[in-house]
Amino acid sequence: MTRHVILGKGPIGSTLARQLADAGGNVLVLSRSGAPSAHGMTRESADSPVRHAAVDSADAAALSRAARGADVLYNCVNPAYHRWPTDWPPIADAILAAAESTGAVLVTTGNLYGYGAGTQLMREDSPLASTETKGLVRMAMWREAERRHRDGRVRATEVRGSDYVGPGALGQAHAGHRMLAPLLAGRPLHPIGASDVPHTWTYLPDFARALTAAGATEAAWGSAWHVPSPQALTFRQLATLFADAAGAPQPRIRPLPMAAVRLLGIGSPMLREVFAMSYQFVEPFVLDSTRSQGVLGLTPTPWDTIVAETLAWWDSQSADSRTAARR
């Protein structure tokens, strides 16, 4: 049985853990608390192949001990935006050290920040040209992993996705709770920036499948890949798809101008970092996954399935909340 160790229990790490367990894998999820995810996507039971343990992700020795015997080590960590310059370097170094000491294939959950403003259509061979702080952090992380891979010290790959949508997309996801809750209630939507420029949305289950495929495909090691993602949609098109499928009123969209985001960022470190990435919300932000589909052997989930599965999950969450409220 393949032993999978996942560092991080957010939406991507939790989705990955569930998929790997359903496929018969032995799964260990490492996090600071060591508890199952708060939104219940990796609940642990006596007969569950998913186990949880506490570890400091910046402690290379502790992480190496916890990951001993792993066949694949998945980096699904995501520090708070405003702490990336301080938190990511020691975490990235510790994960590389753990991959080297255990011999596990290292699969890193990546994003598109490294390509930078003006790229608009991003392919795996697009230059990493970001001048923004978070993009520079991710560029440095990948280049170090790539260097150690070339030196034969680790077997590393990275899988890059765009803003995600789907079951488990909660919190600050642009197409998660922030969109679905007001949309289904008939309230106005307030996306950041523009609502009518094409944007790639990555389906969470597709992200997890791509991570698994990259870890199991030797031809993928040493390179970065894009998550197979469906055709780009504007925020308005995305919201309309969900409204039509749910029988909800047509979306009323009132974008939040970037000037307002900048002003709100005075008191919010998170929004300051969102403003720094403003190009993603006002210009085309499109991912091409043609090459990765061939290497990883995956195709993107079609939009009708994405919408149906996401709404079914959302309904189940609402039902759980109503049941809890009656107890």
C-alpha cells in the first residue's frame, strides 16, 4: 500500500486526503494541531486509512521523523498571505530536507503568482517574471526544489492551479462561500476588481487528482505542471452558471473597485496582499493545461459536473448546519 504524507489540511490537503483514502492509500495528514480538518472533510475513525498528527512544518527534524516511510510527500501548506516572506522559507527548507531524508517524492501545491502581471495566458513554459513579493517567494521555492532535483538530492515536482471552486471551497475562496452564500440568497455579489474578464477557475477535486498523478508519474518529476482546468469564465459567467443550475435569481454583481480594496487594506493585512495581486482581477488570467493533460493523463471536469457537484455539496453543508442547530 502506498504511504502518502500530506502537510496541510486546508481545502486542497483535505480533498487530496479523501481521494487517496478512497483509492486505498495509507494517508497521514500533518498539521500544527494534529486534528482533523475543521470542515470535516477528513474525519478520522477507527477503520479510516486517514490519520492525523501534529508537527511544526518548519522543524526539519520533526517533519522528517513524522514522514519516515512515506512514498510521496505533499506540500499543501498555505501560510497567511502577509506572512509568506517570513513563514515560507523555513517551511520550504524543512520540507525539502524531509523529502531528501525520507526519499519520498515531493509534490508541491503551487499557484500562478510566479508568472506575474501581464502574462494573461499562462503555460508551463511561460517565464517566471513576477516582481510582486508573494510571486517572488513562490519563484524562489520552486527554483530551489528544481535545483535539488537536478543535483539528485530529491525527486520534486510542482502542480499549479488557479483560484479554486468546488466542494470544500470555503473561507476566502473567490468562488466559494463568498460567492455562493449571497448568490443563492438572491443578494448582490461583490467580486474584487472586474467581473467581465476571462479567468481560469480550478476545480478542487481536479487539483487533488493532479497532485496524485504528478507524484506517481516519473515523467512529471523535475518540472512544474498546471492543473487540468475547464475553459476560462468571467466571474459573471460563473455566477450565472450556478444561479441557473440552482434556480436562483440572476446574479446582481457590484464589483469592489481596486481603489476600495487598497483603502480597506490600510486596516487589513490580507486585503493589502490582495491589492498587491490586483492584476489577477482586472486583466485576463487564463491557465493553459494542454501539456500537463498529456503528461498526467487527466482531463478537466466539465462545467456542468462542477456546478452540480458543488451545489450538492453546498446543500449537504446547509443540511448539516440545520441539523446541528436543532440539537
